Amino acid sequence: VIDSERMPIIADLKITGTHHEADGIECLETMQIVLRSLLITQVRHAVHLTKRNRNVIITHCHIYFNTGVGIYLNSLNLHQINISDNHISYNRQSGIRIEQSEIRNLQITGNDIEYNNFRAHNAAEEPTAEIYIDTTADNASVNEVTIAANTIQATNSKGGANIRIIENPNESRRPGLFAITGNVIGSQENNVHLTGCYGMVISGNTIYSATERNLRLEQCAQLTIGSNVFRRHTPSYGCGVLLSQCKNILFSGCTFEDEAAGGQKSGFPLLEIQQSQFVTISGNQIINSVKAGIMIVDSSQLNINGNTISDTRPTPLMRQAVSLSGTCADVEMTGNLVSGVANIK
């Protein structure tokens, strides 16, 4: 209807399905569509946007317990979409999922996005995420994205994440332009898992409880990460950050703390840097790590300054504040406050 109509509205309905392939709402070639105050449940994909759409608003909806994806952007060309003030829960293949699409101006704000995996469906385990963005297909790209002020929680699943973004780590996917800020993100294998991402800000989030890492970065570049809390809230989970094959990364003003008396089961340090270059670690609190506060492997051009690295447990488990192994070069450490390192005889 894009040539003859504007602003179709679907509102104040409950939509359910009686066939395993039934979707709730499919939008193609719409202009300024508004989906408002809907309950969509027991379908496959609750909202499926495909082909080409413009200026989409999805707000005040309950997207609950569907066998596919809650909001699915697939094989889509789309500019301007706001997803705000929704409950998106118990969808088996992700809460919000983007694949094989060209997307610009995406705002995901003020939502409760929870438990979107296989567990509630008596189904086979498969990797997924509350928010899943994959731009590795030819001609796919997702840029100009804000993920802000959401609660993004889960139950642990193998290969799962709260936020999972996969891009090609080359020049073809620039410029990125993502902001992930002010969210509460917790309880998955990796809370935020980024691969091949470029040009992002991750700030002001509470990121907690992972069986692997709170934040896992692989082949990423030009990321600014500041004023986040990385922690755990139950003994069965852990915490920490991993950078692998990354460059041009700034960490500042973050709090890392393992709150388990005996150290996390994974044995991972709170901050681990592998095969990375041009990384600045400044003004952070790194408390009660195991092995090392910061573990550096085969990395160079690192500036580590003004951090507090401490083990406050009665029997310290941290053996080194900073450890270097493999081939490391041009690592500068200045003005760090170190205490509580285990006395190893």
C-alpha cells in the first residue's frame, strides 16, 4: 500500500494461532504502520517484517510465548523503526531478531525482553538471544541503532546471549553507529557477545551473571566502553570480560567484581585480553579476580593506568594484578593501586 495509503494501524487485539506455521502479523511494503496495544501469543513469528517497510512503530504490545521470533526483521529493507514499551517474552527463537536485512535508524527502548529461548517450549536446545542481529549475509547491514533503557534477562542456554551481534570484521560493514546504554542485562552464557563489530558505545549498563562472560568481544574495533557494572548475583554464574583479536578499544570507569567467596567456577580472570592491539584500560575497579586481575596474552600497544586492582577476600585468590604471556610489546602501566595479591611460596 506504500503508493496509495499511509499509517495503517492495528490496535487493541489479541491474536493467536491454531496452526504451527501461523504468524501473527506480517508487514510488507507498508508506510508508517503502527502496531499498538496487542497481545500476540501461541503463533510462530508474532510480528514479521519483510521485503520493504518504512517508519514502523511497535509499542505497548505483549508478545508472549511464540514458537518462532517475537519481532522478526528478515530479508528486509527498512529505515526508521521504533520498538518501545513492550513485553517480549518466552519466544523460542529470539525476542527481536534481524537477519539478511538492510536496516537504518532502529530504536529499541524501554522494553522488557526476557526468557526468549527453548526452555519454556519443551523443544531442542538451539543458540539464540533476546536481541539477535546478524549482518554477515551479502548486502546486509544494520546501522544507526540505539538499545537503551531495557531490561534484557534470560535463563542460561548453550551458545546463548542476551545481546548477540555478528558482523563481518572488514571494511564492508562500516560505520556501525550503535549505542547500547542504560540497560539491565543478565543471566546467559554470554550477556553481550559481539563479533566483528565496529564503531559502538557500550555505557551505563548493569551487566550481570554469565556462565562465560558478561561481555565477549571478538574481532571488534573502535569500541568505547564506559561506566558499566560487571558482576554476578548468584553463585552458579560468573562474571568478567574477554577481548579477543580486537583493536582500538577504550575501557574506562567500569566496576568488575566477583562476589563469590571461593572465586567463580569458570576460573576466568575478570578482564582478559588476547591477541589485541591499542587497548586503553583506565580508571576501573577490578575486585576479587582469580589468577590475575588483568590477563594479557599476545597483545601490544596497551595503556593500563589509574585502576584499582585488589583482592579483598580473607584468603586471596588473585596471584598477579596484571599478567603477561606470549608475545607482548609496548605495554605501559602507570598509577594503578594494587592490593591483596596472594602470597605464593
